[in-house]
Amino acid sequence: MRGVAGDDPGARVSEDALRARDLVASSERVSARDALHLAVMARYGVRRILTFDAGFDAVAGIERIAE
């Protein structure tokens, strides 16, 4: 089945891009790149990220690990 998010990798990418767009539109603090990371994290249920990028500190429900 093409076009079903679970079966078509392109559909998953599109869903991630749309979610990232919504995140950018709803927050002045989230960059487009960070929003895409957050969208993929949401798809996989990831709540922690290892990064020095302090921009993730402003995102509720995300724990940034900087060490």
C-alpha cells in the first residue's frame, strides 16, 4: 500500500515535515532544523536528546543532555 504512513517512507518524511512546520509556526524559539528533530523524536516517542543546542531547553517535555 503506497501512501500509508506505516508502509511508505516518503509519507513518513512528509508527516515529519508537516509536524515540523506546525512547530515552527507555533513557536518563535524553535528553528526549522530543531523542529524537524522534534518531529522525528515525537514519531519515535523519544523525549531525551544529547546536544549542546540550548534551544531544546525551551521545549516542554524534552530533556536535553549536554554532557
